[in-house]
Amino acid sequence: MTSSARPLRADAARNRELLLAAAEEEFAARGIDASIADIADRAGVAKATVFSHFASKEELIAAIVGGHFAALTAVARRLLATADPEAALSEFLTVAADGIKQQDLTFLRADDDSRVTELRNDLHVAVSALVDRARAAGAIRADITGTDVFLLICAPVHIAGCHPNAHPDLWRRYQAIIFDGLRPSGANPLPQPPPSWP
Amino acid sequence: MTSSARPLRADAARNRELLLAAAEEEFAARGIDASIADIADRAGVAKATVFSHFASKEELIAAIVGGHFAALTAVARRLLATADPEAALSEFLTVAADGIKQQDLTFLRADDDSRVTELRNDLHVAVSALVDRARAAGAIRADITGTDVFLLICAPVHIAGCHPNAHPDLWRRYQAIIFDGLRPSGANPLPQPPPSWP
DNA sequence: GACGAAGATGACCGGGCGATCAAGTTGCTA
DNA sequence: TAGCAACTTGATCGCCCGGTCATCTTCGTC
């Protein structure tokens, strides 16, 4: 991801990937409070190794979140080149939700100033383009902005997560409901103006 | 709330209310990880006093969450007696979101078996009644259940919370969008069946 | 106003956490 | 294959948290 100046040694590069994967799984399972010790155990390395790759826990989280942002941005840009604007937006929201299903990690911790903010802004731009195109095609109502959709990305997963015994695909139901709310047909005026960004 | 056998001493009752209020504020400000020490400080009592009123942190949280559930249930029941079914449902969602604006505390920690589960089920029943009436009146689409709306309660606040500099009333915008998605006009078939409860 | 019980308090404990560091090990290069 | 830098590691630190307890204070009652 980050093409740093010096190439990483072979074992170090392998451990770094192992750590990122383990951290992703552990954060998905235990939430943001997953301990560095557990992550190191899962990766099969010592705890101190984690801190030799990431200066702090926050930096580790930033690396994961940044990766998510970058991956989603790539998806959005690819979909921008497809034919059907409505299908493209719908597909993006589906891919995003499916990827985020693990944890809301993605959005909550993005407020600390860093490279992550830039990656988040990149995603915001890409999503806005997708939304502008869908709006121009009449697929979504006129008063919906890219920022609106950006904020709505993780809503379906969160909603389904409120259910104590949710089916793994329940979020698709709420995504469909929200998407219906975004469509022009039967749209009522909104009580609040669209949010600015950021 | 809990009409226990022995009446509380005057100072104890006052401290209990002080503690509940302080805990609510502290949890709202710092999230579920707010410390007992900070709560005690805010209430102006010693840390040990907290544990003389609530056996554990979980029990304190349960008391707060239970209070929210009970209050919302009362609101739902009252609205069930009003004239307009659509306005009643809309009003309920507004009141609920406005009250929850502080923290999602309400739903996340309700899975531990206790009296809270019962209060949550009471709320579920009351909301379902409100939804059934709105559906019968044609205000919402036929494939939406009480459980759906129950899960959707805290969505608007969560969505607005993803914005780094959100206007305090931004959640109203997303509530309106979601409510439009619940309306019969322009409804598309849902990809997933409604969830059972619980 | 005196007395007993209900309650409040500060000191304290055990544990888990993020983070550090000197010492040991391993991969790369010449 | 020798040597060095890059990397890993176990031990350890300081901190904060939830929770406990003996002791002291305060409320309610006669």
C-alpha cells in the first residue's frame, strides 16, 4: 500500500501482512477494543513485533482503515465506467456494505488527522461522482448529495447489527429500504439541508 | 423505576439519581468506555458509592438502558391512542431518535440476559402495534414489520454521527429519507425476508 | 439528643492494557 | 561464508480500570 523508500526485508514484509490480517480479524471479532496481545498471538508473533511495524495501536488501525478506504475508492472508480448509473451506485453500496460487515471500524476512527483523512476524502470524491451520475440519470432524487450517500454507506450493516440473532444477509433488506428512500418516486421534501463536507 | 421492598434513605435516593444522571452524561460524552471514576466525580460522590448502588458497571448500564426502554415504551403507548397512524409512527421515531441522540448505548448492550431484555421486548411489542396500525392505514408498505422499524429506530442518529461536523439536527434528514423508504409509493420488492424476533 | 442502622468514603488490590528496551536472532549482501 | 544491519523477542514498566473492605459519617427514629 505505502510504497516506502526502503524495501522491507522478506520476513518483515510477511509479518506485516500477517499482522494486518490478524488485526482485521481480531477487530472484527472483538471490536475496537481488541488487544494488541491478542492480535500478536493470532499472527503468531511477539507483541513487541507489532510495535516495530506500527508505532501505536492507532497507527495500526489507521493502516487497516486506510486500506478499506483505498479499496472502496478503487471499486467506486471502476463502477463509474460501467453503463447503468443506478446499477453502479447500487452495486457500490452492496460491495461496501459486504466489506464493512465486519465492523464499523471504517468510519468512526477517521477523525484523527493523518493520511487516513486524505484517503477518506478520495473516497468521498469517488462516491460523489457516482451519485452525481445516478442523479443525472434520474435514478435518485434531486435533493440527495454525494455526502448523503457517503454517510449512508454503513447504515444497513449497523441496522442489521441491532438484531440479536440477525441472518448474515439481513443488511440487504435495509439497504433496499434505504435505496427506495433515495429514489425520486414518492419523495417528500427533506426537513434538513444537505450536510457540507467535511 | 424499580419499586423495591425497602424505601431508600433520603440521601441515598438523591445520590442514586445524581449517579444515573452523571452516568448518562458521561456515557454520552465518552461512550461505553467511560470510567466509573469519572462518573462518580461528575456526580460529586466517591467511586465506592457507585458500587453501593450498582453491583457492577454492567448493572449501572442496565439501569440506564432499561430506563430508556421504559420511557420509549410509554411514548409508543401514548401515541397509539392518537388519531393519525402515520403521524403517530413518525412522531415516535422522532422522539426516540431525539432521546437516543446521546449514544447508541440503548441497543448494543441489551443482549445480556436480565430485566432489560424484558423491557426491550415490551418496547418491541409497543412499536409493533404502532407499525401494524400504520400499515393498516396504508401509511407504510405491506412488507415492513414491527421488528424492521424497531431496528431502524437508532439508524438516523448513527448515520448523522458518521459526519465529522454534523449539524445537531442532521439526523432528521436521514429519518425523512428512511421514512420515505418505508412508504408504499414506489416500493420495490425486498431481497431478504423480515427478521424474526428475537 | 442519643442510638443504631443505612450509607458514604478513601485506601487498596489484581489484572490487563499500550508501550519500551536491551539482548538475541535472522535475512541479505559482498 | 562472514559480517552487519534489519528485525524479533521476552521481560518489564507505568497506567488506568473495575471492584472490595474496614472505617467513618449521616439519616431516621424514639
